Amino acid sequence: MNFLAKKAGYTTTCLALSAVLLSTGCSSDNPTQNAGERTKDSVVVDSKSKQKNMQPVQEITLRTVGDEVKEEEEEGKPRHKHYDQDTIEVKAGSVVKLTLINEGSEQSMIHNIVFTRAGKSTQVALAGEKIGAPGNFVPADTVRVLAASPLALPGQTVHLEFTAPKEPGFFDFVCTYPQHYKEMKGVMVVK
Ligand SMILES: [Cu+2]
């Protein structure tokens, strides 16, 4: 935006404000104030045209449901632990704000969510087991691990924020609490 356009926009704001407040305090002589007010305008008035330039934010809620399968229930309706979605779609390069709600009730239903490179979730989970509880069962492996949430105890909710990869592709997600990776996993599609 060139200076003239900026100034024109600011003047319009001044006129609008003056009409409402009967204020004569608008002055174009103060560039700092001008810039500040333009920023506010951009968010409130001009949000649609600005959105293209902003990093998109994507909010995702995932629940962990079910407990351990008891032997007598295996034939009937299994209620083993799992994420309520096995596929997540995110926009490439977006800020992902993920909420993980642990709806399990048994003591061993401690969960997290760890995003890994495609096909690496089991490796990461097994490496996480060795790290143990002090390290939240997440290996310090920035090559295979993209992002990891804290652990959520039964009934707890935890949050994780990360930037999705810029290139479209597939990633895995998995719970790295010991032995949970067999049932608790899914795929993140970056579009
Ligand atoms: Cu788990």
C-alpha cells in the first residue's frame, strides 16, 4: 500500500470518528499513531483482504475414548482405547491448535499425541518407552518427531500447538505411553 492510500484510509477513519465523537484530535502529523490506528483498522475493517497474508490457524479437537479391553468383552463390543478420529487433515503451513481430551477412566489410560514422519510412529513410540515418564515418553528426535503434546491423565485435557509442514504429505500420529501405539494411532494429511 502506498503512502497516499494509507493516508486516504486514515483520513476516512478520522472523519468517521469525528462524526461520532465530534473530536478534532485527528492529525496526520503523527506517523506512530497513524500506524497504530491502521493496524487496528486492518484487523476490524479490512480483515478479509488481509487474511491471504496471514498464517491460517486450524483448531482441532481429538478425544481418547475407551479403556483396556477386558477378556470377557473381546467377543462382544470392544471398547479398547483409541483416538476418536484416525485421520486429521490440516492445511500446509497452518498453525495447528490441537486439544486432546482424555475421556478414559482407568488409571493406565494416560495418553499423549505425538506426530511423526510417515511410517515412524512405532519406532518413535518404542524409543519413547525407553525415555520413560520423566521425558513424557517422547524421544528427543527432531528428525522423526514433528510435535508432541504433554501427557493427559484420565479426565484431563492438554493442548498442543505446532506449525504444519509447508509441503503436502502424510504424517503419523501416535500415543507413546507404553504399549499404546498398537491401538492409538492415526494419520495426518497435510494438504
Ligand atoms: Cu495412550
